[in-house]
Amino acid sequence: MLINHTGILFDRDWMMKKFLAAFILLAIPFSALMAQPIASFLKSSHNFGEIKEVDGPVSTDYLFVNTGNKPLFLTEVKPSCGCTEPDWTKDTIYPGDTGFVRAKFNPANMPGPFEKVVYIETNGAPIHMTLLFSGTVIPRPIEIWDIYPIEQGRIRMNNNFLSFGTAYSGDIDSAEIKLYNQSDKDIWISSMTNAPYYINFETPSHRIRPKEEALMKVKFDTKASGRWGEHNYVFYMNTLDSPATSNIPIYAQILIKEKFPKMTKKQLDKAPKIQVDAQMMYLGKLVKGDSIDFQFTITNMGQEKLIIRSVNTLCGCTVSSVDKKELKRGESTILRGRFNSEGREGPQEKYITVVSNDPVTPELRLGFTAEIVTNPNALKY
């Protein structure tokens, strides 16, 4: 037992034990930190410089050494882009051994400068790492099939889908398709079939000379069509050529809306207001191939007359119609529909769009769900 300068007694052995215990507590986590695998990469970035798109994929290897004292393995290697295909050492890397991570970059359709990342996860230190690579892709020369990717016999097209977008009733909307004769003989456009009278096709000439282009302009007269809402079409372009360039399909889509004038609150209060008893319904279970009828009740809650412009379905499995298209204040009508489950299985979800002159809700979307089963016994459950 000793006395210090303050006159307080203390036990030297007891104090030494305290210091030793504290030292052991600090030393344990430090030793644990040292006893682990360590992935030491020789490089963490790579610059490919200029690479040509036409030469195809390029790759680089990132070598590393396990400089720790425990076995190392890579738990995850994930690139930041689908343009990169990774490969890596799948086996356990023991202390002192080497491994690799390979990044294979595909420059197709990626012109100009690029910088990509490969994310690494290990069981050691550090747990998370990133490897970088960069460069500049020199694009390949533009070929005729880049401009006209769709091939139909001797004709190539830049597109076979006409998107008229949104048009207002009364407008004449337009779209266009570019054609190219890739052969060494003239091609004559003879006709367009399955096109309604309100869609007009125009070309400078019905003849397309070898290695020449032609512009086909298509005009959609919304007023003449008398249609409302979203509609899809398929037309067929015919030529005085082999069967390979006859009945060439061209698809089109348009959404026709009503252009309402700017209205005051008082005018909106008097305007027609569409209301439905339910916007979604469950039709239950059906045996594959069976049909089921359903109905919605539509009411005009406004003061002015409600006009139902159209009832549209985008699925051929559903047909629908309304009993009455013009409703006075407080008047109702029934929307009747039928769903045909032929060729369908499992859960189904379909929609119907009701287009009206309600300025607030000109397009009302109604829907239904059903479950199609193949075994009639499933209807019992």
C-alpha cells in the first residue's frame, strides 16, 4: 500500500491490473481488424482512349492481390450499364494470391465520350469498391439501314408507325413516312388498302427510282372521321412488285379530343357533368372461352345536355355501347358491355373510355377485372 502526493492510499497491484485490462480491451478490436482479407488493386481506373464502334467490344483487367491474412472472395460485381459485361475471379483468393475483375465494354450505339463504373463488394477491407473506365467512341459511318431500319422486300422505311398524337376535332392532322428503294429497279406504289376515306396518302410520285427516296405524307381529317377518343389503325401499302412488297403494314394511332372554349365558373356550373355508379367492377371467375355481360349506369348531373361522343375499347375482347347518347339534366343511361375470355387465362384487367362533352371530365375511364380459369371446378371456390 502506497501514499501519493495528495495523501491518498492506493494499491499498486490493483492499479496495474486495471491498466492491463484496459490494454487488452483496446488490443482485441485492433487485432481483429488486422486479421482480415484485403483487396489491393493495382489500378482502379482505365482510359481506353479513342475506340471505333465498328471494332466491337473492348475490355480491360483490374488485377488485385490479397494483402490480408484471411481468405478473400468477391461477393458481388455489378456494372453501372448494360453496355458492360463483367467477369471476375470466382474462386477464393488466399493471402498473397492474385485475382482479377474484367470489364468488357460494348460501344454499339454509344457515340462520344463515356465514363462507366463497376461496383465491387468483398468479404474484406474495404467491403465496397468502385472501378472506373472511360474513353471516346468514334461512331461508325451511317449506313442506309440506319436511316431506313424497316425492310419490306425491295423497299426500306424509316418507320411504319404513324403517331398523329393528340388532335382536336375539326383539325387536319398530318404525319409522314420516308421510303427508300434499295434495289436496281423501279418500284411503283399501286394502292393503300384498309384506309378509311378520311385518311389521305400523298406521294410526289407513285414511282420510286433505284436508290432514291420518297416521302409519303398522310393526312387525318378529324371532322370527316366523326370519331372521338383514342383509335388505332393498320393500313396496307401495295406495290406492282413481288409479293414481298405487297400488303406492307403501316400502323397509326390518334387521340381526338374536343376543344373546349375558356369557361367561367358560372359556365362550368351549368355545363354537363358525367357521373357513373362505379368506375371499376369485378366480374368474378369465368371458364376460358366463356363470355359475360356487364353494365355501368351513367347520369348527367349538370344542367346542360350531356352528349356521349363515343365509347372506346382498345381490346377486341370487349364490346360496349350505350342505350342513349344524349342525356338531359338528371337523366341516366346504361352502358352495356360484353367480355369474351377466349384465348385468355389468369387475372384480367380491361378498360373502356367514355368520351363526352363534359368540359371537366371529357374522358371517363371505366374498368373491370376478372379471373379466367381452365378448370370449371375452380368456379366452386
